[in-house]
Amino acid sequence: MEKTLTTVILTKNEEKTIKQVVVNAQKCAANILVVDSGSSDKTVEIAEKCGAKVVYRAWDDDFAVQRNFALQHVTTPWVLYLDADEILDAELTAAIKNIVAKDENKQYSMLRKSHAFGFEYKHGIFKPDEVIRLFKTKAVHWEGKVHERPVCGMPKELLNGYIEHYTYENWQDWWNKAGHYTSIWAEDAYKRNKKISLGSAFFHAVYGFFRAYVIQAGFIDGWSGLYSSLQHFIYTLMKYLKLYELQNKK
């Protein structure tokens, strides 16, 4: 374990996965910081039993604010961000330990494989993506209420290995999160004075399906690729229709 690295994990009602995630993260980081936003299950109890430090911040529909709040409690020179459903494979764990020991002024990205609805996706909207997660603590901050992004001026390097992302457990899980995330997106877009028409909303959704199923080759994944592409159509349409409702409310 690296004593110069803290792993940050945001949680709310993650009792099914938090033990595995914390124990896995401890393979490369001596310090685990859980930022909980009001779990009503045993998330906090389990995390603390595993040796994590838990701090609380009320959820206000802003992922970037939660991540930036965590930085106030990080005392190590390096910080790694993980979600509460993400596991580092052995190769990536070793790479992180090596990088932190070398202590170079860089930010580091890693590839993430998505597992959803019992499938491991290789194409389409859930294809492996590159995420930037390892930083010098004092060199990063986050922006964006949903689908937040890190801002760091240091050179970027891709590490070997993968994050295994065990995302939506079932269709209801996806529907609940999609409804929440699209509402956050629409409200933020409305405040930024973004405009949309019904025709444009439908066009965005159709293009989203085409991009996921054809351009990103979701069709290669068979039925699972079709399902995920249709989901992306619904998700995209939902967020723009919510924006349309907001801009036309009386």
C-alpha cells in the first residue's frame, strides 16, 4: 500500500459493493476516503469496518462539488478517484503503485470496462472508455454537475490495466439512475440558457442511437448492443424533453 496516495469513493446506499471496492483499493492506497451523501443502509458501517475514513456531505445534485469537497480531506500528495462500483485489476493496481512511487508531475488515465445487465460490453455506448482518475492532489479540481470532468494542467499518461466497472445491475436500476441524471442535466442546461425544440430533441435521440449502434459498432455485441443503443436513445430523448418542459413551463 502507498502511504502517499488516498483513494476517494463517493457513496450513497452502496452496501452491496462497498466492501469489495474498499478492500480492492487498499491494495494500492493506504488511505481510503469515503464521501457519503446520506446512506440509509449499512454503507458507512461497512466502509468503516474495512478501515476507510468516512465523511458526510449532503447531496445537492452536483457530482463535481462532492469530488471537490473530498479534496479538503485529502492529506496525501496523490489522489485516486473511484466510483463505488469500480474494481482495479492487478495490472492497473501495480501500475498505480509504481507511478506514485516515481512521483512525476503528471495526471493519469486508465481504461474502464463496463459490465451491465449481466454482459461485459466491448462496443457501443458501454464500450471501454478512457477516464482520468489519478492526480497530484493540489493540481486538480472538478467541473460539471453530472458527467463531471477533472481540470488539471499536467501532462496526461495512460496506464496499463483496466478498471472493471460493474454498473447497472438490472433495468430498473438503469431507469432510476437515468431519470435522476437526466433531471440534473436538464436543470443545469436550463440555467445555462440552453434551448431545444421538440424536433431537435428527437434528432439528438436518433443520432445518439445511430452513433451507439453503428458508429461505435454496438451491433457487434448482438442483442445486448441493441438494448444499450435503445437505452441511449431513451436517455437522450428524456434529457432534452425535460429541458423542453422547463423552457416552456408557465
